[in-house]
Amino acid sequence: MKLKVLLVVFVGCIATVVATAQNKLTVDKVYSAQLKNSGSIIGDGQVKGYFLFYQSDKVDKKTNEYTLSILDQNLNKVKEIKFTDSKDVQLMEAAYNGNALSFLFHNKKEKIFESRVYGFDGKLKFTYTKELDKKSEEYLKQLELMRGDNEDATNDEVFSVADKGFATIIPLRDGKLHTYELEYYSSESRKQWAFNPNDEEHWASAVFLGATDSIIVLEVSKKDRAMSGKTTASIIGLNYETKKKVFELDGSKDKFNFVPQYCTKLENSSNLLFMGSYFSKTDDIVRDFSQGLAIYIISPTGQVVSSTYNSWAKDIGKYVNLNEKGKIDDIGYLFFHNIIQSSNGKLFAVGEGYKRVADAAGIAVNALSMLGGRVNGGGNTKIKVTDMVILQFTPDYKIAGATIQQKNSNSFHTMYADLNSQHALALYVKALGGFDYAFTTADKEVNSFAICYNDYERSSDYKGETFHTMRYNGTKFSNDKLELASKASSLKVFPAKPGSVMIMEYFKKEKRLNLRLEKVN
Ligand SMILES: *[C@@H]1O[C@H](CO)[C@@H](O)[C@H](O)[C@H]1NC(C)=O
Ligand SMILES: *[C@@H]1O[C@H](CO)[C@@H](O)[C@H](O)[C@H]1NC(C)=O
């Protein structure tokens, strides 16, 4: 693929010249921008700056001009790079790690993925390409249809791997073959590596759970190709330096079946912490209700250091109201977005509720589609995203408290709402941006932190988007709210320096991006 660097404008040391914080920035000539392709640059848990990516011109019928801008934490421009590219090239996703930015492009005409890795100085470090075969093209088509122009759809194809590189999981679909490939590419030196389970016997899909400075951890669901057996979940650790599989934990020695959903590095340790649902051995992890939440501590070589189980009925039920199926009444199931390890050894899990509700409109659509012979008119259920639920755990991972923050529930109708597995359903809601959780910020020592989420209000005083922070000061949570009603075509809130958030608005007609820092308590 031809990548012509048109001109490289080194706005250079503006940041050092302009000593005062401007806290505001207007960018003109923005032909098109998806706000999810911009982001905060975070190092050591603190916001150091921002990157913006947008289409800055239309050169001719076949060619667009794009701009990548790097800003400091006060919104001063540090670097700006412009390049032209064919309009067949579409940006799929942007990601950053501790020392580089990665942009994943899909060239539909040439059927390739291209990853461009930039340093924070704005210099192109490496370009990696990956030819896409029929199997993954097919998957991408489906993905595109599902997401459309949805601004809220999250990035979940490209993952940062410590500060060393990036990884992409490419699902492969071809008739009965249903598997995946993991691509790793380094941001330190030119190095690319792929892992493919090469297992024709099973139907497999993988979810990226996390990475340390040597391994990438995946959750892999597997099923017999005959489709008769149960689905099993396992944790796979891949060393991306030695290119070897280090461990595969299939839980066969466990007394429960554990389905990990979230993984993070344990503070002050080289071990990993996994959190997820656990099921009794005889249950089906796709169809049955889980017994509760488990926390596993696993060493980088795959040794299970500890496993702690908090059952819905006996343990969690002491702090939140549950019905007999492990659903929190009115809240539904919990999806975990983040785990916070505060300086005093306390552990917080940031969850958000979701549930299926019967959908009269969906039933009507289905009745109509039966008459009209249309196939996928939609399910008879819709998904409702409910409250924020913060669970607190003791240093030995037993539940010690819960904070429930009510918000206005939002619901959406989708043809996938009838998905059997609550886990698959949650991942689907996440991919479509259905959850309200935004991000968590913390001070360097994690003495205090703020959990942020979006909401929408319809009251007599105010109608529109709101942005909420739940601040934990070491002993208690307190709430703050920003009203974000705006005439912009799209709006997104990003993490910022302590005490602030960054609000970015795109005005499509005026071709303008507005960025500003706003104080939050
Ligand atoms: C990690 O160790 C540092 C230094 O000993 C300590 O201040 C901090 O609280 C510890 N963090 C956790 C989560 O235990
Ligand atoms: C946290 O907030 C509570 C309630 O406002 C207050 O009583 C407490 O002293 C605060 N703690 C710290 C460490 O600031």
C-alpha cells in the first residue's frame, strides 16, 4: 500500500514556549472524525497528553488527507503529522501503550490489515501488514454491519501489550471452521508474531484478558466441532518474547468451572489477578447461572497461587439483594469494567448491571417478520443496562461491601439479545458501547480514585447527557455531575489531569473539533 507522507509539520516545542495552560483547543477543517479514534496518553496511571486522529481534507475522489495530532495535558499542540491515503483505507482502531501509538487500518481493496506504529514524538516507527484471507474478511464484514457509524462502539480489536507492543485477535470463520489468530507486533523493534491454535477439532474463540512484560493472557472458549459437548473455558498464557505457549489452564483439577472475565497485574507482585464467574462442575457455562464470583491469583508460569469464591447466595447476598438465580433484583447480571487496588490493600471491582427484558416492540417485529417472511427481524427481548455496582474485597479477596449507584437505565433492542450466554451478551453490549461506564482515574499512590460514567437525564429542569464521577477518598464515596447538553454532532469525555476531565465535541457541519478541560470534584 502506498503511504505518502505529504508534509510533516513539527509544531515542535510549543508546549515549552507557552508556559500557561490554555485548557482549550479548536481544530478546523475536520472533514470527518470518530471520537473513539482519539484518546488520552497515559503513563504510570497519569494523563500525559492526548492524540487526535481525523480526516483533514479530501484531495480527490480517491484520496483523503489525514492528520494525527499530539497534544500535551493542557491541550497545547506538540506534534502534527499529515498524510494522504486511498479512501479504500479505513481506520479500524487506535490504541496506545506506554511508549507508542498504533493505528490499525483495513485496506478493503487490497484485503490487508496495516498497523502503523508512531512514537509520541509523532514519528512513524514501524508499519506492519497482515494479509487477510477469506475467513477474516467475512468476519470483518459482519463486524462493520453490526457497528455501523456507532460512536459508542468500543475499541476492542487492538490491545496494548505492556509498553512493548500491541496485539490483535482476528477471528477466523470459514464454513464449519470457527477459530482465531493472535497477532503480536512490537513497538520497540521490527518484530511480528502470530499464534494460531491450529485445532480443527474444536470451535474456539478468544478474548484478550491482559498482558505483562512477557506474557499475553487469553480466555479461550472451546467446543467440540460436533457441537454436542459443553463449552469449556480456559486461560492461555503466551510468551511473546520466546513465542511459546507457557500455560493452558483448563480447570480440570478445580472444584468449580471458572470463567475469567477480567485480568490485571497484582500490585507489588509479578502475579496476575483474574476475576470472573464460577459454575458448578455439572453446569453448562453458557446456559446455566453462575454460583458466584471468583478471584484467582495466578503466577506468570501458570501456577494457581490462590482461588477465592464468593457465592451469590451466601456471600454477596449479604451486601446486595439477590433473587434465587444470582441476579441482583432490578440490576440483573454484573459486568466488570475495572479492578482498583488501592494503596491500603483494599480491592474494588467496578461493575455495571445488565439484564434482558421482554420487548413488546420486538415481539411485534417478529410477528410481522413471520408474516412477511423476513428472517432476522430481531429477538423478543431487549437489553437493559442498569446501575453501577462497586464491590469491595478484603486483601484476601472475600467480599466486604457494595456500593450501588442508581442511574437512568438505557435499553436497546437487538437481534442478538436472545444470545444464550450472559457472558457473550455482556461482551456484545460492550462492543456496541451499550454500557455507561467511561473510565477510572486515580492519584499516583491510589489513595483516592474516581469512577466515571455517562448518563442521560430527562427531568423538568434538564434534558440531555450527564457525566458522573463517584470519588472515593479512602473511606467514602461521594458524587459529582456535569451537564453536557450540546449542539455537537458527537461528544466524548476523556480522562484528564487530576481534578479535570477533557471534553471533545465534533461539529460535523462546521467541520470543527472543540476540546476543553473541565473541573470535576
Ligand atoms: C505496594 O507497595 C508500596 C511500597 O511498599 C506501598 O506503598 C503500596 O501501598 C503497595 N500497594 C498495594 C496495593 O499493596
Ligand atoms: C472522606 O469523606 C468523608 C465524608 O465526607 C469524611 O468524613 C472523611 O473524613 C473523608 N476522608 C478523607 C481521608 O478525606
